Amino acid sequence: MSEMLEVKDLEVSYGKIKAVKGISFTVGEGEVVSLIGTNGAGKTTTLRTISGLLRPTNGSITFKGKPIHTTPAHEIVTLGLAHSPEGRRIFPAMTVEENLLLGAFTRSDGDIGKDLQAAYDLFPILAERSKQPAGTFSGGEQQMLAMGRAMMSRPTLLMLDEPSMGLSPLMMKRIMTTIKTLQEQGTTILLVEQNAQAALRLANKGYVLEVGKIVLSGTGRELLKSDDVRKAYLGED
């Protein structure tokens, strides 16, 4: 399996505060890779740096063999890397369909309509309410919209930041099932998720972050069985 994304010795700072402290990890083509850890561990900062919203102070990020750590965010999207951010970040006054089409803003090909239909097939509720303002959606529906919008750029690697945050158990299960479906359809996934158990069940491999450092890594199954992970993140003694 070839490595689609390689993060090497990554350091990211906010002023004098070092949020990410020299982490290295890889995402192989076709994998689901999960980053887990408590709030403040550096997970969101890592995703924001990969997508070009933040600049690293040290280290490198390579996507499909090309260094991207100095590439502008809008160009990174055109390379096939999409980011569905924490908190959804939809445009509430715009319709569902307008939000989806914004995801394709970097594209000029003739398949946008086809991908819009694919988003509707993945999340039928978006089709049913395509002309509704997105702000009228529930949290779970907004998460579907955020994921659908990210897929409109036709990514080969989709980064998801806390997709189940604030959702009911039923809706969380549906989102996790969709992530598995996207993987089966050929999309590589980098997942940041507070629900460690759900994330690791999906993951081919996972990395545990603590205060900006990777302290543990392994397959999803290995980490689920780890005593340290079970005590710290799964609420088990």
C-alpha cells in the first residue's frame, strides 16, 4: 500500500506556545486513519496545518509525493485533499444546494452535477431539503451537509474533524457508517474523533496524541485492546 500522506517531524506554534511538537505519521491509500486524544492534544491543529490553514514552524507534509507545507489552502484542495472542519462551518443563510456547490468552487469540469447527485444519494435528506436554508438543519443534518460539501471537491483524501460532536448516538452511528461507505467507495480518510471507541473500530491504524506528541500508535484493533487507551479514552478501569 502506497503512502498518500506523510507528516514528518511536524511542529506548529501559536506565538510562543508549541501546540504540535514534532509528530510523524502516515496515511496509506484507501485507509481510515484515526487521531485520538483529549482536548488540547493538537489534533485539530494538525488537520488545519495539513490543509494549509496554518503554517508549520518545522517539519514537512507530503501529499501524493508532493511537499504541500508551503502550498496555499485553495491549491491543496485542487490536489485532492478536502477538510470537513470541527463545528461544521456551513453557511446558514444559504440553501443546502448552494452550500454543496461551494464545495466544488475549485472545479471547472462537467461532472459537478453528477457529484451533487452522489451527495444526495449518500445523504437523501439533503436532496429532500435542497432548497431549505442550511441553518434550519439539526446538528446531525448539518454534519451530513459538511461532509457532502467536502466530497464535492472530489477528494482522494478526506479529513474529518470531530464529525460526531454533539450528535445523538443514532446519528453518530449513521455518520460512522457513512465514513465506512466512503472508504469502500475509494476515499482515504483521516479522522479526528473524540469518541475513541467509534474511531478505532473504523481505523486501519490510529495514533494517540497527548499535549502535541504521539505517545502511542498501532492498528485500530491493537489500540482498542491497549490497557492505556482503555483507561484513558474508553472509560474502562
